[in-house]
Amino acid sequence: MTTKKQAADAVLEAKVRLGLTWAEIADALDAPLAWTTSALLGQHPVPADKAAKAVAILELGDDVAQALRLQPTRGALEEAVPTDPTIYRFYEVLQVYGPTIKELIHEQFGDGIMSAINFKIDVGRREDPGGERVVVTLDGKFLKYQWG
Amino acid sequence: MTTKKQAADAVLEAKVRLGLTWAEIADALDAPLAWTTSALLGQHPVPADKAAKAVAILELGDDVAQALRLQPTRGALEEAVPTDPTIYRFYEVLQVYGPTIKELIHEQFGDGIMSAINFKIDVGRREDPGGERVVVTLDGKFLKYQWG
Amino acid sequence: MTTKKQAADAVLEAKVRLGLTWAEIADALDAPLAWTTSALLGQHPVPADKAAKAVAILELGDDVAQALRLQPTRGALEEAVPTDPTIYRFYEVLQVYGPTIKELIHEQFGDGIMSAINFKIDVGRREDPGGERVVVTLDGKFLKYQWG
Amino acid sequence: MTTKKQAADAVLEAKVRLGLTWAEIADALDAPLAWTTSALLGQHPVPADKAAKAVAILELGDDVAQALRLQPTRGALEEAVPTDPTIYRFYEVLQVYGPTIKELIHEQFGDGIMSAINFKIDVGRREDPGGERVVVTLDGKFLKYQWG
Amino acid sequence: MTTKKQAADAVLEAKVRLGLTWAEIADALDAPLAWTTSALLGQHPVPADKAAKAVAILELGDDVAQALRLQPTRGALEEAVPTDPTIYRFYEVLQVYGPTIKELIHEQFGDGIMSAINFKIDVGRREDPGGERVVVTLDGKFLKYQWG
Amino acid sequence: MTTKKQAADAVLEAKVRLGLTWAEIADALDAPLAWTTSALLGQHPVPADKAAKAVAILELGDDVAQALRLQPTRGALEEAVPTDPTIYRFYEVLQVYGPTIKELIHEQFGDGIMSAINFKIDVGRREDPGGERVVVTLDGKFLKYQWG
Amino acid sequence: MTTKKQAADAVLEAKVRLGLTWAEIADALDAPLAWTTSALLGQHPVPADKAAKAVAILELGDDVAQALRLQPTRGALEEAVPTDPTIYRFYEVLQVYGPTIKELIHEQFGDGIMSAINFKIDVGRREDPGGERVVVTLDGKFLKYQWG
Amino acid sequence: MTTKKQAADAVLEAKVRLGLTWAEIADALDAPLAWTTSALLGQHPVPADKAAKAVAILELGDDVAQALRLQPTRGALEEAVPTDPTIYRFYEVLQVYGPTIKELIHEQFGDGIMSAINFKIDVGRREDPGGERVVVTLDGKFLKYQWG
Amino acid sequence: MTTKKQAADAVLEAKVRLGLTWAEIADALDAPLAWTTSALLGQHPVPADKAAKAVAILELGDDVAQALRLQPTRGALEEAVPTDPTIYRFYEVLQVYGPTIKELIHEQFGDGIMSAINFKIDVGRREDPGGERVVVTLDGKFLKYQWG
Amino acid sequence: MTTKKQAADAVLEAKVRLGLTWAEIADALDAPLAWTTSALLGQHPVPADKAAKAVAILELGDDVAQALRLQPTRGALEEAVPTDPTIYRFYEVLQVYGPTIKELIHEQFGDGIMSAINFKIDVGRREDPGGERVVVTLDGKFLKYQWG
């Protein structure tokens, strides 16, 4: 049996070998860019037709397609605090701005949370006189604390 | 001496007592909303004039103004993994989408990171047929890995 | 300023001193039993009228009422793994049955989670020939993984 | 020797390959749904006849049947705090409502605990105008603190 | 309000000041030795009459009696692994003999556990040619894994 | 080379395959029951003659006998806090009664510890009107704190 | 009540104020140097006459003498891994040479341990052409693993 | 490539198979006993001639000799707190006597540390009327805190 | 697929086998010494031409060259606190001098950080009457805290 | 008694109140800049004359001078992994370049370490066309692994 982790490794290998980008794969699957990336990295179950297309583009076997379709056990960081600098910066944002985000959500919406389930994320680029900027947008439904 | 933590507590108490919102305080300081919130919560040094205005609005003493001006030791979470559900959801986003963000930054920008220093954050609201949505935008300069 | 933790301690002390039960307090507040308990223990903001009634019944001051009304930073366990045997048994249930719950939620509902926000909990009692039984019911809205 | 972990993986693979549900397997074994799921995931020893039936339905070998019969070392989470969102929500419930559950058990039953051994769990579904709801019922014998 | 921890400290101080032993206190309370010790150290709620007797013998106030009567949040070690050598040896026993105890309970009783709730403990002394020996007896009801 | 862990696994497999009990193996080795169990699980070095007898009864090879004879690196729990419920209950005993045991050892013996080296353990069964009881006896030499 | 920690702090303060050395205090108490140091730092109970002499020399009160006489809960490091460089070097020795010490104890003595209870420690100085050297001698009774 | 860990395992296996002691190996290498033990366990690089002699005596291959010569990444304990009782006792010594050692080094030498690099260790035996004793001597150069 | 970790191991093996130094490899690649070392150890992506040269010098295969070119997930320490003494000393520097560095950066540059991305490191040697000295120079761009 | 932590807080308060810089204080003490900073932050004992000068400049009391003279227990980070971004970057350097530093020290000096005791640190500034740069220089004596 091919696990979702092995499938993700196979995807990464094929992507490098074939010189494909995530954007090209997402286009081929007709799916959002970030969803495609996280689904092929094993964090979402992939519908059968998209799994089939993905392995076709990536020249991988049916076992990979089947693994992509499986329900994942989510959670991609190996440690509670990430060590990779690119990922750590987002943990740092949480350390410095976490309570700020909480205060502003409560001020603007009341008692509740931003859903991480009914949720989408986007990574984009903004040109700026001071240099190009990474813009990450988190967009989740507000869920009000509600007793049953 | 009033610490930055004590100053933050005094700000929160005064804000509730006077019925002020962060938006009103930010307007009064003529500063961005999220910066104002995090600075008054102790995560940024506040320039002298803004510190003076803040304590005037909040009817607090000079010791609070002085504390707000101090250089902070940043880091607002008391545990490596936050327990408050509103804040935890952002940690969960990192667990599920961290490697996705990393892949897309590298694909779009090359080897480097999004700065968390030359950086701004915004918390907003978007109406949607499926219910109102929280939109958090992280906007940081791209820093390329560069040897000296 | 009275913190939510100090307010919770004052509530517990008054409750013992006056010989009140959570059921009596919940009746007086006209609110669900478990919600009342967790709100007075500091895990939910209490609406102004209920906070006023609560301090009246418990013969406590206005500062406690104000603390009860504050937005909480949730999370009541002091350690990641609880040591109190009554609470630990529920952590053990998670250790032994967590993946079972996950499998059955996915089988019955698809990819998603049980909300802990749009959620209610109840603790009840069931007589049984083998001895009385504790029945804890967790009842939360199903949230489907949905891309934006 | 096939370990209980390998047996659980084989069960999951066969279940996907054959398109079986936990409900169908539980019916075939004439056993409760959640017990069946957790037992085949390796958290309970399976009686010989049920183990034989299980491998027959799942078209697996005798080594799997033998592994299912073994006494388990229980504990299915790989980290003290689970990262999978579906399982984490139950940990969050413990963080927010743990002391509430403790207070109510003591108020209704006296000093003691809900057993996690003489215990059953059920995962069900309730339709509601606000959307379908997950209902998890924990039902354990009350054990009174008793000195010998 | 006097907490159970403060009450335990007051008991220890009074016991040293008055030169009492746990055995004398247990006799006066007409209660088992180890139960008396752990109850006065804050791990069990003490019935009203015994709490009254205890503070009388120890020449302490009514606030201590009230604290002794409270329902405890149990768990007396401050770290997951104890550092005091007298207590550590029992943790070491668990490290070295834990799986042995598990194997023998299962062999002699089937699938289940020794209850730590319907449970008593005793600490005694045995003379032996090789020197005096500490004998700790753990005596708990066997609880069979039983589905509901 | 066969490690002590592999030898323990081979013992467990053979024991199940041949339908032997620990009591029968201990009889055959003419050794105490708990010692036999822990030694074959890899926590004690086994004398040459007993190792030979053990592999004969269990129909295992000489490599297992040699592994059983090796000096172990002791410590059988994989985490600081055990997750298996049967083993956890003993950790809970330590959490609830650890300081009680310490107080009583010091009261009865003075400043020192119960040895976990000059030590034996026994697991037994006691019938009781309230149901059968597990009785675990820890019996170790008292070691007085003594300066050289 | 003065705790052992407060007594230790009072001793350190008085020692600096009066310009005394540990060697002078040990002489006055007619006790070994390292024992005196660790006992006054709160790791050993001090006999009544020595406690009286100690507070006399250090010009401290009777409450300190009483605290010194109390049975300690041992364990002086605040974290599992010490951060002070002087103490850390001994942890590093354990990291680098721990298994070596274990091998040599087993080779020279058989299966057992060096007691840390029937034990003394000494810190001395040795002149050497390469510079003065710290010599720490650990001297503990060998305890053989012995079943009861 | 043979790693230093694999080389250490091969050494231990050969040593048992050939019935050699560490003392005999150290004699053959004309090197100190404890150095030899720790070097062959992978904590020091072994000079070419000694590595050749070691594999000759132990009847091992050239790959082991090459591994012994490699620069190690030191640190032999798998957990921050060791669980093996023989090694744990030295950690306990640090917990109980760490601050004592620190006080005495500072009193006798001033501000600085005992080097764990310019350092030797010895494990010996001392007969005593009370039974044989393990004597471990740590002997390291004193390094004074010195600014550049 | 060859991972970056496997490529790093292959580089270390080849380097020893061929008797090459990092300085020679850096010369051949016409790249800075420390960059070369960390890039071949897997912490930087290596440009195609340099990767080709590296495997040519080290007599390794194309799979290693491809692995060297991959984008790394950075973070080379296996534990939060390193155990190898050579690496630990730098962690100790952080424990002792971390706040000093922070104070001086803020005094000399204002509120901000030293970049670890636009950054170079150098390890050198300085002769000194007191013995040769290791000089590590960290040289990173100052990044000012700047809101967007 | 004033602790070193309280003295450090008093120094920071006075420094802000009087508008002094570390550079001015270091000049007044005629001591290196980084040494002065870390010593006044409590990481080094301060000689009597410098302690007297420091409290004179900072207009603090004799108790602060006495605290500055005390031998410190070093270690200034409150968590194993620092959360303040300015300090974290140096931990990140260790994560990314730790093994590189180790390799180069061994290549240039042989088996040993850079001392963190016979050690000095400097924080400086370098103008560069790409922006000003922070230059931190670590300069420690090389200590060769040497057996006694």
C-alpha cells in the first residue's frame, strides 16, 4: 500500500523530474493553486477524477492515485515549533500578533473564531517600491460561539 | 516601574471601562488598526507622541506611557501550542498548510522567506452568501537567501 | 481589576459558603446547566443581565460581574496532559478512541469535523443494573472541509 | 509476526479496496459499531470467532486474525496534543469544558470518576434546522472513590 | 479563602510544631493511616466530622477545616518525572516493571486494569536479615474492559 | 545480532503460539513469576542455564538465549507519561499518593528511600465481596541517607 | 513558616554579609564540606545541634534552624537540562560518558548501580603543570540487583 | 558506510562473543580504560593505529576501523533525563548536589567551570567494611571566566 | 530518489575516503567556505553547475547532484537543545549573552533584527599568546521593524 | 536582599530614566561594551570598584552594587527556544549553520571546541551598499579534547 506521505514524496520527485510547477498542475486539475498544493502534499482527500488527472500529468502509478484519494490524518509539521525559516516566520507572526488577531476578531465579529475548515488560503505577490512582497491571505468563515 | 505587561492590562481595563474600541483608539492615534492593537498589547515600542495620546484617551498615567515606549521582548503566547480556540485555529492553519505556503513562496519567489519584520497584518470582514468571513492578510517583504 | 480567574475562585467560594448547586444557579440564570458552569468558571463571556443575576445570587460584588462579562482567553488545563483522575479519563478516551471517532465521523459525514464552537455539552446520569452511569453528550455542528 | 499496527493498516487497506464501511463490518461481526472500529484499529483484543469473521470479510490472512486477538498496548495518538483537526476538537473540548465536566460529575455523583474501562462510546448524527450535527455519547460507569 | 495547598502546608507546620506523627493523627481520626496522610495533604475531601477533629488536634482554624472538606483537583507531582529520590524510585519501578505488571494482570485477570479509585494503599515495614524493608501494597479492584 | 528488544518480541510471539503462560515459564525456570516476566521482557540479564531453558521451552534459537544473557539498558516506557490505561493507573497512583508514600517512609524509617535495586515485586489476586482485587506488592530494602 | 528554600536564601545572604566561607561553616559544624553545603542549601535535613550552631554562626533566627531540620523534597535544578555553564558541564559529562560509566560499573561489579543515597561527594583541587584542576569524587556503595 | 553507532554495536557484539573485557582491550591499545571504553562506544575519534589494533583484537573489518576514526557528533543519551537506573543515579547526583558543586568550585577557584574537554574520568572500586564502593573521579582543568 | 540527508552522508563519506578538505572543495566550487559546507550538508540549494562540479570532485553520482539542487527544509539539529559539546557552546553563548546582543542591536540600530537570510557566516582562526582562538563572525543585514 | 534579577531591572529602569546608553556606561566603567551589558544584566559578577561606579552613574543604592558583585547562576532565556525575534535569529543560525561551524572547527583545529568561558563577544555595525549590517563576532579560545 502506498501511504499519503509516500505519494507526496513521489509527487515532489516527479514534479522536479518533469520540470512542472504547482501552477501548471493546478491548471491541469482545474483547481485552486493552494488547494492543489496541499492536497498533493497529503493534507486533503483528492476526488477520483482529479487524482487520476494528477497521476497522468505526473506520470505516476495508480497506487499514488489511490493514496491521494484517501482520507488524511492532517498535521504536517514534525515538531510543535517549526525549524525551517520559511515556515517559522508564520509561527513568529502568531507569537507576536496572535492576541492582536484575537482582539480584532472579537471586536469585529463578537465571541467566536475564524474557521480553519470552511477556509481558503492564497499566496500571492505584490510589487512595491521597497521590493517585492509576499501576501498570504487567510479567508475563513466566522463561527460564532453558539450553545447547540 | 510599570512593565509592558502591566501597561497592556491597564489598557484592556480602561478600554472596557470607557467603552472604547480598538478602531477608535487607532483613529485617535492616526495609526493602522492592527499595529495599534499589538503595540498597546506590548509587542511594539510606541513613539512618544502616540504613547502620550494613548494614555490621554484611556485616562491612564505617565508610567503607562513610559512602559509603552520601552523596547519589548516579543512573544505573547504562554505555551508553544496555544490553547485558546480563536488563536489555535491559526496554529492549525500552519500545521495543515505550512508546507503549502513554503512550496508556493519558493515557486513564486525562489529561495527565501516572507519577512515578519518588514511586515504588516490586517484583519477584515467579507460578507458572503454562506455567512460573514474573517479575512486575515499577511503582507511581508520577500527576503532572498543571499550570502552576505 | 478582577480577572476571570479570580472571579471563578470567588464564585466557587461563594457557592460552597452559601450551599448552592450549579443546578440552582443555572435555574436562577435561566441558562443551560453546563453552559452556566463553564461560563462562571471563566470559559464564556456572560451577558450583562445574567452576570448581574449571578453576582446577586452569590452575594458577590460588581467587579465580579464585570469580570464575568469579559471576553475570555480560553483553555483551563494547566498542563497538556491533565493529572486529575476525573478529567484524565476523558483524555484517555481520546487516546484510545480518538481515531475511532475520526473514522466514524468521516464515514457518516464525509471530510470535516465536529464543531467545538457551535457546540453544546451535557452531563447526565443513567441508572443501570450494573450501577449508576455518567453520560456525557457532545453535540456539535458538522463542518465540512470546504474551500472558501 | 504481524503486529497490531500492521493488522490495522491491512484492515484499512482492505476496507478501501473492497469498498466496505465500518457499519457493514460491525453488522457482519454482530458487534457495536464503535467497538468494532476501535478493535480493528488495534485498541481492543478481538475474540477468536470475530477475528476469524473479520479476516474472512476483509480477505486477509490468518496472521492478521492472530494479531487482532492479541492483548493491545493502548494509546493511539502519536503526540500528547493531537494535530489532526477532527481529533483536536475533542482535545479542545477538554481544554474548555474539562473543569465543567468535573464539577458536574462531583455535583451529581459525589467524589469519583466516569470509568473509561466499563465504558462505551457512540458516534451519531442529528438533523437540525441549522445543519446536521455530530453527537458523540460517552457512557461510563460511575466509580466512587472508595478506600479498599 | 484557604486553598487545599495552604491547608496542607498548615498541617505540615502544625504537625512538626506539636511533634505529632501521622499514625497518631490517623488514630485520632479513626481512619486508615495512608488515607489520613493523603487526605490531609489535599488529595481527598475530608468528611466534616473528621475535618473538625483534625483541626482540633492540630490546633488550626476553621478555614483549614473548610479547605480539607473541599473536593480536590488531584495530582501532587509538580513535574511529569519526579525529582525527589524517595518518590523517583517508584517512577523507576514503573519504568522497569510497568510492562511486567501489565502482562501479569492480563494473565491473571483478563483484559482490564487495577482501579486507582476503588483502591487502597499501605506502607509498612518488614524486618529481614539483610536489613529492614519498605513494603508498599497497592490494592485495587479489578475492572474488566466491558462495553457499556 | 539479536537485540534484547527483538528477543522479547520473539518470546511474546512464541508464548502466544505455544499457548504458554508466564506462570508455566516461571515454574520451568524455577524462578519468581515477576522476575521471569521482566527478565524475558528484557529488563534483567538472565543467567546462562535459565536462558537455555527458556529458549528450549519457547522453541527459540541460541541467538535469543545469548540476547537474554546480555546486560540490559533498562527503561521500558516509550514516553515519560505512559498512555496504556493498565500501566497509567500506576502513574496516577504516584500522582495522587506519591507524597503520602514519602511522608510515611520518612516517618517509619527516617531519611532515606526504598531501594528499587534490592527489590522484588509481586502481582496477586484477592477475592473480595465487592469483586476480585489486584494486589501489587513492592518490597525493597530501606536505604538510609548516609554520608559515605 | 520559613521554607527550606527561604532558609537557603537567608544562609546565602548571611554568608556574603559576614564574609564566611563554606569551609569555615563546615569546620564550625564539624561536618564534611560538601554535606554542609548541600544541607544548608536545603537538600538534607540538619540535626538539631548542627542547625542551632549554623544559625548562631550565621546570625539567623530560630525559624531558619527549624526549616533546616525539616525533611526536604530534594531536586535543586529548575529545568531538566541545567543552563548554568558550571553545572551544565556535569550534564555534558553524563551525555558523553554515561554509557562508559555504566559499562565499567557492570564490568567491575556486575549488574547493579552506584548508590546515590549511601554516597558522598567531594570537590577538590589538584595542581598540574597544565593549570589547576577541579577534581570531583563521587563515592557510593555498590548495590547489586537482588530479587528481594 | 559503517556509522559510529554501528561500529559501537559491532564492538559490543564482538566483545561478548570473544569474552574480552574493556580492561583487556584498553591494555592492548595501551590507552586509559575509560577513554578506550568511550572511544569504542563512539564518543571520541580513535587514532589510526589504535583503531587498527582494536579491530584486530575484536576480529572486525576495516569499515569498523574507519568508523572509529571518524569525528563523532557526541551525546549518548536518547532522552534529556536518562531512564536506565545505573545512569540515572548520576543525574540524581546532579539534581541533589549540582548547586553544591557549583558553590564549592566558585569558593575554591573563583568564577569559572571545570572543563569537560580537557578532562578525564575514572571508575574504580574501594573496599569498605560496609561493602564495596564505586568511586567515580571527574578530573578537569579549571577554566576561569576571562574576557577574551 | 536520493534525499538531501542521504546526499550529505554521501558527501561526508566521499570526503573522508578521498581525503579532501572543505577548503579544497570550496576552492574547486569557487564559493565561500562556510556556504559550501552548509550547502553540501543540505542547508542550501546548490546551483546546477556547482552541484555538477561537486559530484565530479567527490566522485559521486548524478542522483546526488540532483539532491543537492533541491530546495531544502532547513533545520539541522535533532533536538531543541543540542547535545554535541562543540555545537552546545554556541547555544550556551545564546543563554548567557542573548539579551546582551539584543540590547546592543537595539542601541546601535533601533527596533529590528539581524537577518539570518541576508546573512553570511565565517569561521576563522586567530593566534594569541594565550593559545589559538576560534573566531566566528556572523554578518547579517539589519532589518528594521517596519509596518508594511 | 536584592537579587541579581532585581538589580538588572533596576539598571534598565535607571538607564531609561537617565537617558544613558550602554556605551556611555561601559566608558564610565572602563570595560568592554558587551561585557558591561551582560554583567549589568546579571550574567557576570562585577568587581567591587566597577559595581560602585555603576550604581553611582545610575543613581542606584548599595544593595544593587552588592547584588552586581554576587556570583551569578547563568542562563537568561526563559524557554529552551527563544520567542523574541531578535534573539531567535541567532537560534536559527544554530539550526541552519550549527553543523557547518562544527565541521569547520574540526577541520581547522582538530577535535575540540570553542570555549564559551575564555571568550569574548562583540556587536558592531558595518555600512554596506545593500544597507547597514549587524556584525557579531564570537571569539573564544580553542580547547582541544585532551585526556587529563
